[in-house]
Amino acid sequence: MISFSRFTLPNGMRVIVHYDSSTPLVAMNLLYDTGSKDEDPSKTGMAHLFEHLMFCGSANVPEYDLPLQLAGGENNAFTNNDITDYYLTIPAGNIETAFWLESDRMLQPAFSQEKLDVQKSVVIEEFKQRYLNQPYGDSMHLIRPLAYKVHPYRWPTIGMDISHVASVTMADALEFFRTFYSPRRAVLALAGNINPDKAYNLAGKWFGPVNGNIQFPRDLPQEPGQNKARDLYVERNVPADALYKVWHIGRRGDSDYYTLDLLTDLLAGGDSGRLYNRLVRELRMFSEINAYITADIEPGLIIMTGKIMKGTDLKKAESALNEVIDNLKDKEPAEDEMEKVRNKFESATVLSNTNIMNKALNLSVNELLGDPGLINTEVERFRAVTGPMASAAARKYLDSGNCTTLYYKSTGRK
Amino acid sequence: MGIFLRVQPQVEAFNASIPAEPQLYELSNGAGIYLIDAGTEEVMRTDFIFRAGMVREYLPLLATTTNMMLAEGTLNYNARELSSTLDYYGIFMNLYAEKDIAGLTLYFLSKHARKAMELAGEILFRPVFPGNELDLMMKKRINWFRISRGKTQNLAMDNFFEAIFGSRHPYGRKVTEADFGKMTSQLVKDFHSMHYSPEEMTVLVSGKINGNITGLLEDFYGGLSSGYIYREDPENILSESRERKIKIAKRGSVQSSFRIGKRTINKRHPDYPGLKFLNTLLGGYFGSRLMKNLREEKGYTYGVHSSVSSFDLSGFMVISTDVGRQNAEKAAGEIFSELKRLQASPPTDEEMEVVRKYMMGEILRMFDGPFSIADSFRSVLDFGLNFDYYHRMAETIKSVTPDEIMRLANAYCKPEDMYEIKAG
């Protein structure tokens, strides 16, 4: 049970505090309700590039990192489809330094043209390092625009193309900030050695004076249902064939969410999952296989990825995979298999909440979903999923018409 | 209402709070047990540590294969039953084989401690190494190996280790495709019986410890012994490549991966804490000289990092970065000029102060929570050291002088001693 206090500042910023006096540190997580789904389709990668610009100084702070390091702090950030998240840990006695730094860059970042140019180069190198210079690194760039025709989830967070990042101007970046970085879109969570009164006072003092920008309603194009299978074949200079399959599902908050989470655990929850047992252990057609749900706020995906063993035909491997899925649709899983995935989920959840940084992030995300208290009922909700529910969800979602497949063929050259 | 001035809050001094030394218990067979009872959640972790790393192997892949095969079938569980049982009890297993050490780490809810200890006993001391499972393991691994060879970072790192430790020592030896065909059940069984000796293992238990964990360990392991005790192999000799600049071509690559570094002292050496400080200042944190120069000023790379690491028989320092091909030579030039700058002039007091504060914060983070304490303990235990190492580290962080950093740079970081590996 993770206890917390929660309050909202007059400017609309939400604050959650989990007090844990057993640590000398405080973790601060500042989540902005904006991600790559908010980007202009011709300027993809903007949300992530902006995350970089937030480290280039602000109105009253010439350099973000230096004062934090001098106070013994450590920080980082990430961007995904839905959110941009800034997090740090700092000795409890210096937590006010974190309030000063985070509130100042929410007030007004102060990057120059020169800093923008440098960060564009840095992000372009990141693009190359993580997506172009890795075997299979472009797989999501290929499959997302095929699965999504209109929704902004059709491009990856890093951006659809390097040219988008390269073309961002000062005006674009400032407009993105004005539109999306507002206290109303921010959730601040603190976990560790700070009591709620102190957190409330510091939040009011530093974030209170930050004015709420005009709230722009989010109006994203909704993806129409898919009822016909979509395929793409590519050939690349990689050592083994690979198979990627995705199916559309609902939002993270939907009633089916935990059923789908459990469904992918049944299929691919490690070495005891059905896919591994059948396709790797028994048939030896795949060298690795994985399945997961994307946990997106807007309607997301089930993603399955597998690397094919040398000498196995890609289409035959796919048929074997489809058989495992069909078996789950036709036959309800036995109770001990259900209990296995439930127990493993419980254990994973408790283990992930042993760390103050994870607790602060999980509290922020649950607040964004509507209630930080959801953090304490996750296990219960997962446990409520039954075998018949899992099979019904397999029939409903893992339908061939709802599926997009990427056949990633090796050219066989070295 | 007055005007609110956004001035920087006062920064307080803080101290590294290094916990008391974990206590050593001995099982009746002589195995050592350390307990770290801490944390707020009902979870535990147990590390079983053996000197069964690559340094002990006479064929490439033997240490890693033996380790990975431990959970592929035991006297009482076949591979499939074992993975389902672990999952049923929500026990997370991590098998690992490093250069010196190999073993097993389990994470579990405290209430399942007994089951976790029983299963660890199966995995560690009753594996049967079935031939069909070994065959599958090698098929999977050769596939993974081919994929990992497609990454310039891995190509660069393997060639770096070969250059600084030699192609014949297990620290430096490169794996080839042919090696995957050489593993047999008998080789793996022999390696297991020589190096996974119950009386020579070290167990580290951390987390919220409920009940009598030492009693459980005694029940499951106290009576186990093995007939084999390993003796050092005098044939394993470290050597260095004569060539200091090595290029590995990779077709279609859009970036070059660099590994620039050399063999150096390890944790047992008195200069080591000072060298760690120097390394942090050079490339060990976001505000380091290399990050500022190559990333924040020039935009050559997404990241550049310098690290100093220890092995039992040696240590190494390495600077790693991935750079767009058009800037590759300029980036390498900057790395070497930063090394020269360290030798030529002492850092300013301001720069020293940032590193001091940052590293002090790191020490706090290294001891925050039971599993962090366990990690920090493990990384000295493997070298026969104890928390005294961290006290010396904290003392160095507070008191090391700019001139001392310059001395260390001249002793350990000469640009002319560096190996430069470039892949892609």
C-alpha cells in the first residue's frame, strides 16, 4: 500500500506526495501531458527535441544541470507518444533547489539559436544511433504508419524522418512550448523524505506564480477500425529474418486493459509463456519471441516480435505463431496457468515499487489516468481477469483482419 | 504583495551515509552468508556468487553456457517445469556469467523465501544439462551472436578487449561462430562440478528479511559439498596488442563506434578512488568535459562516456561514443585533446567542486534501499574488499586536490598509451 497526499494549485498544477522517511533522498517527477501525438505531422520529433531544449537554461537559470549537480542531484527525462517526463533524485535537504530549477523552466526556457542547432545535431545522432545504425532499428518506422492511417501514433517519438528534426526553427520550438507546457498540463509527484506540508508550501512558492497558459483542447484524429489485414515485406542487411505483428486495442483506461495485459503475459511472460514453449522450445522456429501491449492513453497496440531461426521459412514460422494464438481463442486457459501469470504480475508490481523514482513516476502516470490511488489497485484489477475473459479478448482483438504484419527479410549477406 | 524573486535556494552540505558492514555467517560446509536487512516492502533478493566466470574457462563460451544451462533441467524439474514454477511463485531469476564471477540472483516476495531457496538449490547444484536443451541453447545463441555482430558498438568493444588483454586470455579472447559447435554436455558438466562448489559459494541476502533465513540456507545448502576444488591455471596470461589504432569496417554503417582506452589499475590499488574522480570529471557524468565538448558544444554525438572498471586480474579505462561518420575523426581528436588537457593543467576549484558534490550524491544513491546496498556490497566483495573502500572513496571525493588529478592523469591516462578502436 503506497500512501499519498494530493492537492491542486490555483494555476491547475496537480501535486502528489508520498512520504517515505527511510531514505535520505527525495525523488521528483514532473510529467507534462504532452508527447509525440501532439505534433504537427510535418514536424514529427518536436516533443522529444523540446525535451532536450528544456536542459538549455531558463529565465533565471543559465544552466540547468550545474546547480543540480552542486546540490548532489541527478536527473534525466524521457518522451513517449503521450507524455514528456522529467525526473531527478536529490538529498532531501536540497529539495528546494529542484523546485527552483523545475519551476523556472516551466516559466520560461531560454535556449538560443545556437543551442537549438546543437541539440538538433545531438538528436539526429541519437536517431542514427538508435534507429538507423542498429539491425532491425527501423522496424517501428515501418510498421506504425501501416497500422495507423490517421492517428498521430503513426510516427515514432524520435520522429518519422531526420529531415523533420533538421527543419525545426526557433519559432516552431517556442510555439510548441506555449501550446503544451502549462501548469494545467503538469503533474508533480514527490516520493521520499519530504512531508506533504513542506511539499505543499514549496510547490505553492515556486510553481504558484507560473501562469496557466490558454488551454488548447486536444483534438486528435481518431483511427478508424481496421478490418482487413495489412502486410509489408522489406529486405535488409540483417543476419536473421524477423516477424512483427500488431493488432489494434483500446485505451489504457479501458475495461479490457488488464485482460489484454494478462493475455500477452500468457503468451509471452518469459520462458514459461506459450509462445516460447511452443515456438522456441518445441518447434525451434524462433530464437526469441516477445509480446506486449503498448500501454498508450489513446487506442494502442498489441505488439509481437520474433527473430526466426536460420533455416526456418518465415511464412511457416508465422503459421506456427498463428496456431498458438488460435489455441488461446478456442480453449480457455486452465486455472493454474492463470494463477501463474497473476502471481508474477503481483510480484513484479511490488518489486517495481521498492524504488522512490519508480513510485514517483507511477503516481504521476496514475494521476494522469485519473487517480493516483490506482497504483494500489493494479494487482487487484489484474487478479480479477478470468480464463474465459482472456479467451474472449483473444477472439475479439487477435483477429486477422485487425492485424498488420511486417516481414523483415535478411538479404543473407554479411 | 511583494515581488517574488526567483533566486537560487541555499544549498546544504550533506554526507554520504555508508551503512554498517553486513555480518558474515558461515554454513556448516563453510559457505559464507551475508545479510542486509533493510527496506519497506515485503520483497527479498538473494545473490549466489561463484568464482565461475570466463577467466576459468579453457574454451570460449564454456562459462556462459554452463551458467545459462543451469535452469534448463534439473534432477527434479525439467526446463519447462522449472520456468513455470518460478513464475508461479513470482520469482524473478537472473543468471549471469561475467569475466571473473558467475552466479544466480533471485528476486521474490518475502513470503516465498522457502520456495526460492529450494529452487535455487535445484538450479545451482542439481542441473542435468540435457543434450537436447544444450543443442537448442546453442542454436539460439548463435542467432543472437550474429545479430550482436551487426552492432558497431559490440564490434568496437570486443576488439578493444582483445587489444588490451590479448587474444588468448579469456578477458580478451573473441568468440567466433565455430565456438558454438564445440559445447558438449560433458564439457559443461565438468565445468559445473569444478566451479560451482557449494562450500566455496558466497550468498548475499537483502531486502525485508522475514523469518529464519540463515536456518533455511543451512537446511538447503549447509550439508552440500563437492569433491572438486579448482586451482589456478598458470597458462592464462594477459598480453597487449602491438597495434594501438584498429579499424573495423562495417558496410552500410552511418556512424562510427569508438572505444578509446587502456588497461589500468583495479579497485585494490590505493590510487583507484582518485582515478574514479578523474574519470567522472573527464567523462563520467552529464556535466563532464567530454559531454560538454562533444555533445553540448559541438553536437557530434548523442552521448560520450568514460568509465573505469575492475576485473580480478586487471582493470581498464574506456571512453565510448557513437559519432556520425562525417565527424568521426574530429570527435576522436577532441577526445585526445581532452586527455592532454588533463595532463597539462590542473582543474579549477569550481570544476572540482561540482564533481565532489555530484559524486557525494552518487554515494547516497548507491546506498538507498536494500538492493542498492546489496549491489554496492557485491562490487567490493568480489575483490575481497569491504565498505572501507567506500569510506576511502568518500574521503578522496572530499579531499583530492587539482594537482593530484594532474598527477593521476600523467600516471594513468597518457594519450600515447591509449588504444583507439573504431568500428563502422
